[in-house]
Amino acid sequence: MWQNKGQGIMEGVFAIGIIGLIMSGVAVLILMTLSSNKNSFDRRKATELGTVVMEELISQAQNDTENFWKLNSSANNTRSGYGGYVYDIGMTNITINGCGVGKTDCAEVVIEVGFSGRSPQSIYLNRFFSKQ
């Protein structure tokens, strides 16, 4: 009877230790999930901004062809409603497969949207434009 005197206390200590390990694992999992959600939100917002800018360029290519085909690039652009996001527009004349030989009728547009999360990140959207 006296030989098992401290066994209940030891079982309690081990149970509390196991519960502590499980709770710390759950806490780490919750923190990783919240971080992942923030990163997903940032990337989704950057993609939305890039899509809006690309749609404006598509509209310009159809409605204001003279200015669009000047292929003017721009850098460090911002837009209201997208605080913390900066985008660059790169336009390149394409000169292969019958395009751009002595004229500007094919172009590649690259939009880079930069944003900062845990570390600075960028996404890129590309599109080919042709007058033909």
C-alpha cells in the first residue's frame, strides 16, 4: 500500500506535460494558419491590382491604339485602394515570326506588382498584344 505513494503525483505530472505538448503544437499550427492566410490575402490583392492594370491596357490597345503602340513603360506606380502595392509596366516590341520587322505591331506587356509581407515579394502578369 505504501509502495505506490507517489504514483498519482507522477501520473498527474506526466498528464500535464502531455497536455502542454499538445497545446504548444496547436498554438504553432494556429499561428502558421494565420500567417498563411495573410500571405494569401496579399497575393490575391496583388493579383487583383495586376488584373485591373492589364484590363486598362487591353482597353487602351483597343480604343487608343496610337498611344498604346508607343510602348511606354512605367515604374513605381501606385493606385488608391491598394496601399503597400507598387506596380511596374514593361512593354517590349516583339520581332519574331513576322512581328515587328521594321514596324511595331506585336508587343509583350509584363506587369510586376510588388508588395511586402514577411519579406518583399512580387508577382508577374504577362500578355501578348498584336495589331493583326
